[in-house]
Amino acid sequence: MSGRLESEPIARRDFLGLAGLWTTAIAIGGALLGMVRLPKPSVLPEASRRFRLGRPDEFPPGTSKVIAGQNVLVVSKPQGIAALSLVCTHLGCIVSKNEAGFSCPCHGSAFDGDGRIVAGPAPRGLRWLQVSAAVDGRLIVNAGNEVDPGTYYRV
Amino acid sequence: MSKSGIAIFAENLRALPRHLRESFVRHDRPVSARSRSQAVFSNLFLHIHATRTHLQSLRLTATFGLGIAATSCFIILLVTGVLLMVYYAPSTSLAYDSMKDIHFVVPSGRLVRNVHRWSAHLMVVVVILHMCRVFYTASYKTPREFNWLVGMGLFIVTLALSFTGYLLPWDQLAFWAITIGANIAGSPRELTDVLGITAYFDPGGFSKQLLLGANEVGQDALTRFYLLHVMVLPLAFAALIGVHFWRIRKDGGLGRPGIAQTAAGKGADTDPNLPTLPADAPTKTYGLMCVVAGKTAATDLEIDETVPSWPHLLRAELVVFMACVFLSVVLGIVADAPLKELANPNIPENPAKAPWYFLGLQEMVSYSAFMGGLIIPAIVVVGLGLIPYLDREDDPPGVYFSGRNGRAVALKSLLFGVTAAVLAVAVPVNFGWLRNWFPDISQLWVILVNPGSLLTAAYAAWSIRTLQKTRSTRLAAIALFTCFVAGFLITTYVGMNLRGPNWDFYWSQSDWPAH
């Protein structure tokens, strides 16, 4: 009759105690696990990375112009218009333009005129950004969208 | 005739100062051995000390007071930090102005800020020296392995405190140092990009976002760094320092030569020189005072070689504390903490240099962010932490370099370490590196084979060679530790003095191009 009870390895009191302990531990652990997600932002408070450049005829072939405040270089060539990010791919400093291309003030990465990595610790070349035109024909750069190097927007 | 109520009151009033004192201090004037012991162990703040201190532990060369100096700096930083918090506003639009207010308007604000800055620098120096002292005197050995780990934790928290404090002024220096630091946290992307798995597995992006609360350094980053700097890290530091002190006591006090130790940190259980305990004596108290033998916390004190901690140890600690205050205040009067222009996300400082103790790291980072900023520091930290567990030889603690052989190995390792570090800097400066030689080389090679990782490998090889030659893990540990100290010194010096705009090499700042 009491076969099942006899095979029980622990006393009822111990079982209830342990069950209570583990329930508490799992509840607290689960709650903590939920809370440690808090520091990971689910929404990033950033301004839009898209900005207007202006009319295409402001950038005749041959111009290259740094857009103030955006850290973007706009290059216009016969084959079209391209935008290069001036943020160094190494550790995020702003590269400056020189005769040979670009150089980074922080750790000496050097890039050629097309943003290809020439020397230094940067893991890759400068980012090329998407250029497009709005309905009114004005150019738009989307600094959040990277395109393949050598992509020119034909007006 | 009984006294009147007024008379009783007057009598109590007269006795008020005495009763106040007696309720506060529960022992006689600390002139006898007994009352001096009581002065220490009946006081919450003093009872982390043993009641008696070994004369060898009091010698200047035993510790140079470095641990107490680090604690002193921490106390100075707490006090000045709280004062700075009165005016500092952790917001991107107010932070810089409030720093200027503190510096130029607030009464004595300038001095408080300078002292805060200088004692922070002093603390980093002292913590590094303290670590060297503990290592070279073999004071990490059984039973002190765990306290070595706690010390490593304190070292890391110290550096984290400096790093988080660096952003708060919100000037150019702060902004770009933190941009670089946050991108180092994000540098595992270098590897995941090469392997093409960033879209699925992006630990770099995750840790960077966790640190900054955004993708760029902005208000969220400032909020987080402020929280870490004034709350999380100081609390962690205080907790760790408590454990550190407690373990010093539990591990048998400062290591010193000629002390027989067991794994439990206890010395010989009974010392025949001590008088035995009268049967009716309150065992615990007299035992703690180390006046008689009996049940005591880890002690094996030879009674005639110890002095009461009050006043001898406390006086020594006070001297160290005052020296730290003096040094910080004098430096704070002589030299101002820097405050550059307001942070400008469009124009980086050129050169953008981290504080001096991170410049060795920055030199490594200038070869590869992922290797130099994360992997090599991780190897160094893990390697340092494992030293007491991999070197199990029972050299007596408290002997510098563990004797003549150790001194010779340390000297040779210093030479090797300096030479290797100089080469690691000089070769890329003069001849370029992989990318200059093979322009189309895979990025994986650039990450893995750089002067920093080669230097680390050379140090490991040197240590293994020492181990093979001497068959002593202690000597191999001395070789490795000395090499890393040499590497740290050389790369820090190069980063500080020989790097100019674009991180180019210049022998002197006067050679920097004018701009």
C-alpha cells in the first residue's frame, strides 16, 4: 500500500523546503535576468543620418567638398557623384584630406584618394555612402547606408 | 538628607563630558599594552589592523607604504570627488561650462579639481608599484593567491575609474579619448568583419552600445560614464578593498621571511615562548591581543619582535597618508588639470592622446585595435592572475627577487624586455609593416601578426626559455613579469614623448609640423 511512499528518498519536510528554496532562487534569478537587459538600448537616440546636399550643379565634375558637421566628403567626377565617410574605420577619429589621400590623426592610418587602406592599423577602407536624389532633384546622402567603393551616382 | 532634583541634574551635567567620552571610548588611555590593543580592536575603523605588528612589516623597505598610499589616494579622491559633484552637471550642454565654473569661479574649486586629478594619477602610479612590490617579494604565494586576484580586480577598477573620469569634462581631450576607447570595445568587429559573421554575431557592436548607450559618444554615454564613475566603480572598489584588507589579516599579515605558513594562513599553533593562559581568563580577547598563546586569528607572532599597532603602525600609516595629501596638494598648486576646448565631434585632437598610463595600450592599438586593445590586455590580465596558481614554489615571502638568482634573472629580463620593445617600435617606424610590404595582404594577417602580438610572443618565449634553463617557475614568473614591466615602460614612453601628429614618430616635440 505504501510502496510509493517508502521509495521516497527525502523527507516531505525537506522536499517542501528545497522546493521553496529553488522556487525563490529561480524567481529571483529570472527577474534579475530580465533586468540585466536594461542597459542594452533598444532604441538608439540618433538624429537621422540622411541629409541634403543641394542641387547637382553645385558640384560640377572635379569638385571635392567636405560637408561641414557631417564628416562626409563629396567627390564629383565625370562618371557621377560619390560621398565618402571621413570617419576612420580604425577607432572613429576624423581623417583629413591631403595630397596622397586621407590620413588619420589618431593612429596614423593612411588611405588613398578612393579611400582604400594604404598603411596603418585600420582594418578596411573608408566607407562609401549612398547618394540619391530627392523628387525636386536635389542630392541626398544617406550616411547610414554604405555602398560598394567606386559607386558613383549619375545625375 | 537626599539630594534635590536640581543637584542631581547639576551633578550629571558636570559629569556630562566624562560620560560622553566613556560611552564613546571604552578603554583607558592607550599607554599600556592592554589598552593599546583595546584601542585597536574596540574601534570599528581600526580593528582591520592586528593589535600588534611585526617589526619587519614596519620597515620602510618591506612595503614602501604603497598599499596604504593607494588607499590614501582613494580617500582623497572620494572627498574631492564629492566636492566636485556639488557643481558638476552631467549633461552635454552643461558639463563643460560647469567644469569652467569649478575651475574659474567656485571658491577653491580649482584646487579641489587639481588635487582630484593629481591624486588619481598618483593612485595609478602607486597601484602599479604596489603590484610590483608584491610580485617581486613573492607575496602572492600560498596562502595569498586569492588576495593577488583581489588586487588584480582593484587594479582594473582603478583603471576603469580613471577612464570613466576622463570623459566627464566634455572637452576635446575627453571626447576623443572616449571615442577611441569605445571603438576599442567595438573592435571585435575587425575580426567578425574579416570572417564575414558580423551580421549574426557582433560582440563588438554589443559591448560598444552597452558602454555608450548609442553608436556615438553623446548624452547617453556621458550619463553612463557618470554613473560608473561616481557610483558603481567606487562602490566596487570599496567592496574589493574591504576584502583585500580582510584577506591580509586572514592570510597571516604581511608576508615576511622566516615565517612557517600553512595553507590556512596560520603559523605554528603553539609558541612555547608565550605564557600559557590562566584557566579563568577570557580566552578570545587575550588571544586576539596576542599577549598569550591560545585560540587566535592567524598569528604566529614572536612576541618580542612585535610592537603594539597603536601607535606604531597607525603612525606609519598617518605619515604615508599625509605624504599623499602633501604631494597631491603641492602638484595641484603647481600644475593645473588640463581643460581643452569644448568637445567637437568634427575635429579630432591631433595627436589625440589618452592619459599616460593608457599610452602603452594606445601604442599597441596603433598596430591593431583588436589585438592591441583587447586580446593583448586580456592575455596580460589572465597571465598576471594565473601567476600564483602556476608558480607553486615555496619561496619565502618578503625577500626581493627571492634572492641572487632572481635578481640576475630580473636584470637580464629587463634588458631583453627593453630591447624587444624598442625593436617592436623601431622596426615599423623605419621599415613599415605588413601592409606597406604586401599591399594586398589579407586583413587577418594584419590583425594577427603585428608588432604588439610579436612582442607578447617574444616575452612568452623568453619566460619559457628561462623556465627550461633554470627549471624554476618562480624565476620564469620573474622573467615574464619583468618583461611586461619593461614593455609597459617603453611603449608608454614612446606614446608619451615620441609620437606626434598622425601618431608619427618624432624625436622631439619641436620637430612637430607647424599647423
